[in-house]
Amino acid sequence: MPHTLKQYTEWGISLKFSKLKNRLWFNIFIRLAAVFAAFVLVLCLSDVALLIRFFSLKEKKALKEQIYTVSRLDLDDASAVIKTLSDINEKYNFDIEIYNSSGRILYTTHGSQMMDYFSLKNDKFVMAHEEMTPVKSEQLSDGITFETAVRRFDEQEFLLCTKQLDNGLTAEVRIQKQLISNSAAVANEFIAIVSGICFLFSIAWVLLFSKQVSKPISDMNEITKDMAQLNFKRKLKINRKDEIGQLAVSVNELSASLDTALTNLKATNEKLLNDIELERQLDVMRRGFVANVSHELKTPIAIISGYAEGLKLNINAESREEYCNTIIDESRRMNKLVLSILELSRYESGQIPLNIESFDVSELCTDMINRIFSGKKITAVNTIPNGTFISADPLQTEQVLKAYLENAAAHTKSGGLVKTECEVKNGTARISVFNTGSHIDDKIMPQIWQSFYRGDTSHKRDSSRFGLGLSIVSAIMKLHGHKCGVYNTEDGVCFWFEADFSGKSEERRQ
């Protein structure tokens, strides 16, 4: 069933709220807003539940105070009594009556027009005190009685205070309870309006405050996450002088310190790893070199030893000559091996000085091809134009070409092709030796430049090859500061090396 728009809307709101819950400013805002809302709610509930009672207690206290004031009046001084009673009525909205034991009112604030009669002590108008029905009565000290009473003719409820005066008179101060309720209702409404306005202003302030406080903290959180990922590029930009600003400065300083320390540590680790790897490679090469030299010397030494023992046993004359020739051949082979090892060692240690000259590499290639491929059933051609000059050590370049061409001759079948080429680019000449035949596995290409490495893993004996030729080539090219390499072609293999290009014979004549 397809989802309705309402469902998508609800999901969108849910996702948005879920994201907001994870925001610091939103959490601060919600908590502070909840505190203000709770404060406003408690204030409003307190007003509703307690304000009338509070007003009643205040009025009760005021009634007691004013009954004392009335009891201290000189009732013979009518003008003073009337003034005091009028002031109390005007200030507190209390009704005051002073009446005798028979209920005749001597003074009252109920109806201001009666004051004239009382001031003149007019006996023609007689006003009697109206009794009220007590609902609740409380006897206080000094002869004061506090009552909650109901007026009979209109059922209005009053709070009143009475005190017995001298000469059998009674003073009564009262207030209508409905007035207290009305005052409390007005106060409640006013407080509710003010609280609502204050709450709205507080919400706006809380929103602004929460964002101002949370933004730098959120920025610090993002920066520290980057620091945890070892990314120290970002810096905090907080222009504050309080604790948050000081913390931002500390975070930036920590980031810079960690960046420096990590950079130094990486450099040290990299150097250490390089040293370890170099040492490991040297150790592997050292062990391989010793193993290969041992292998290459073991067989000729065994042959020489065996044939020498045969000579010592006085074998027949025919065999004696054969044994002597074999001993001489193996001795020469051992001598050639030792000389090759010494030559490689001198190249790798840089003991052979360079004699840089400009010479015709095409002429050198032609001469080397004629010498190496003479009598072989392999087609060997030099395609490098005559007069192609390079700057290098001629003898060492000859050694490189010899190694490449001998290697090509060894791996090219009868009827195959060997070809030398030259490509000039950006002042560098790349001389290549191509031969048809099987490809070199990509996995072993880096290994062929190692000492004593030969393509056949059986280490079949060959009196002229020890697997040092390409190692010597690599050492010579490092000495020249140039590169060498190998790659497979469509129908064979191509070895190459580079040298500084000096120009062609035509250019040199110009």
C-alpha cells in the first residue's frame, strides 16, 4: 500500500526532531524553557490556590490593627473619631461601627451621609446595629473576637473583628469577603498576564542564550573529532574572553602541539621503518648473496677436489689430460665469478670513478652486436641512427650493453630477433634492447635485478653466466644517476637504460 502524505510528514517531523534531540543548543533550550515554564505554572497555581487565603490573612491582620486604633479613640471628640474612621474606610475599605449594649449605633462608616448626624450628636435619627449570623468565631487576646459571619438580608459573607470598649460600647471593623475574592481574582489575572509575557520573553532569551553557549561547544566538539582522526588543520575562531574562550585557545594550542608532535613522530617512524626495511633487505640480500656464492663455488670446488684426487691416484694418461683441462676450466670459472663479484662491489660502493665522454652509441651497439651474435642463428639489428651521441662513461655503457645483449642472446631461440633502438625525449636518450621470446612474469620483474638471480630456478650450471649481469647494470645506472628497466612487449621483452643526449653528428658539426 503506498504511503500517504500524512505518513511522510510524520516521518519527516520524527526525523527532524530526532536530529534536534542530538543538538546541544536544543537540549539547553528545552531544559531552561522547562524550568521557566515550571516556574510560571507554579506561580499561577499558587495564585489560584493560595492568593485568596493570603489576602484573607492580610485582611485579618489589618482588621486587628484597625480595631486597636478604634479602641484607643476618645469617643467624646466626635470630629477626631469621624476623621479616623473615614481614613480607615478610605484606606482599607473597612466598615466600622461603634454601638452600645442596646445596639444603637453611635458611629458608623456605612453611608457617609450619616456622619453629619453623628457629628452633631443628633438624637432624632436612631440607627440600630444589625446582627449577623456567625459562621466561624475565634477568640483572640485583649478581648478581641474574630468572626466569619453572614448578613441575614442579603446572605453576604463578612470578615469582622469586634472589641469591647469602656462604658459598655462595642467597636466592630468588618470587610465584605466578596471584595477579597474580587481583589484576588484581579491579582490572579494580572499575574497570569505578566507571567505569560515574561515567559515569552524568557523563551526568546533562552533560545538566544542556548545558541550562544552551544555554538562554541559544538565547534569544539567538531574540532576534537577531527583531532581524534589526526586532522589538525581546523582551528577554532571564538572571540570570547570568558572560560569558553580560554578553553577554545587551549584546544587550538593542544591541536598545534599534537600536530607538531605527530609530524615529528611520523617522520621518526618513517625513518625508523625505512631503516628497518633497509636493514631487512640488506640482511636478505646478504644471506642470499652468501647462499648464491656458496652454491656457485660449491660445484667447481667439488669438481676440482675430485679431479685432483684422481690425478693423485695416477690415472691413465688419457684421463689425466682431461682431468687437468677440467680443473683449469673450473678454476677460470671461479676466477671469473670472483672478478664479477668484486666488480659489482666496486660499482655499488662507488669506487669506480666516472669518465664521462660524448660518444656515438650507435657505433658501440653495432660493435657489440657483431661480437656477441657472430655465428648465432639469431637476427640481430641495430636501428639506432649513426652519429647518435650520448654523454656517459663509454666503458661502463659498454658493460651495460654487453649484459643486455648477452641476456637477449641467452633467451632468444634460434631464428629469433634482437634489436637495439633509441628514443630521445627532453634531452634524455633511452636505449632499448628488444628480443623475441617468452615474457617475464610481472611478479619476478623486480627480482631480476638482484645478484645471482636467473630465470631458471634449477640453477643449471653455465660457465659464462652467474646472474650478476643485471645487478651490475643497476649499479652502473645508479652511479650515472639514470634509470634502467624492463617491460614485456607483444612478442618479447625489452630492456632499456637512459643517458644524457649530446646530439647527432649533423648537429655537432653545425
